[in-house]
Amino acid sequence: MKLTPAQPGHVVGASFGLVFILANSAKLGSPGRAIVGAVAIAAALLVLVAFVQLLRAGGPRKPQQQSGRGYFAIVAAEVVLLFGGLAVLNRVEPTAAVGWVALVVGLHFMAFAYWWMRGNREMLAIGVLMSVLGVIGLVIAFAQQDRPLVGLVAGVGSGVVLLGNAVLASLGVVGSEQRAAALQ
């Protein structure tokens, strides 16, 4: 199987996806958690191998610029919403924290797709999926106060979205036009 190069953003997404999965998979129990963790680690390594291939091939010629007013405005809003919301939720319903994080991160991807990387369908899809998982996690938290279930739905689910997207990109299934343009 020939890997296609993963962009730096895919490595970042895979890393955060791995953290989401490892930190929130307690509901699966010992054997399930170990299996899911091992699969997630293997998937993250696959993305890393694809990225190393990109670097060996001369790296991205048109790297994503993480600058400009739009980028920094979105990141600033994300930080304020994330920590402000967590401060409130920790007083009101602490089991909702993971759902809130998934929702805010999802919204940040949608904002990136709209204002910063206009029309990026890959980013929009990640944002929508993570936002939906975050909302479901919040509903579970307020309705059942089941922290492990919130972690499984909003945490592991979001991790699968992030890590899965990075793996698919590394295998050339998504975003191939964007990677081809970056390599030119």
C-alpha cells in the first residue's frame, strides 16, 4: 500500500485525535480500551510515516499559512469559548466538559473552513461531525450525568473523526487535490 503525503495539519489532527481517544476510552473497559488504544497509536504512526514521506520528497511547497487576521481571530475565539465555557460548566455540570471541548473544536474547524481556508470541505466535515458529537455529549451530560458515556461519544468519537480523517488523507482518500496542489 503506497501512502500519499500527509500535510502538517493532518499530523496535528492525528495527534489530537489520539489524545481524545486515549483520554476518553475508559467506558470500553480494560480489553476494549487496550485494543482501541493500540489501533489509535498504529493509525497515528501511519499518518506520521506519510508525513515523513512528504518531508523526504521535499516537503510541502505551498504550506498552510497559519497567519492572518482570520486565523488568529478564530483561535482567540476558540480559546475564550473553550476556557470560559469550561469554567462555567465545571460549576454547573462537570460531566459536560468533554462535550463542550468537542463542540468548540468542531466550531473552530467550521470557522476555519468558512473564513480562513474558504471552501475546504475536509475541514468543514470535521467541524460538523465534531460539533454534532459535542452536542450529543452535552445532552448526555445534562440528561444522565454519565461522564464515561460522554467521553466515549464526544471524546472517542471526536478522536476517531480527527484521526480517521488524517489516516484517510494519508492513504489519499480525502483532500487529494489540495495535497497535489501543495506539492506543485
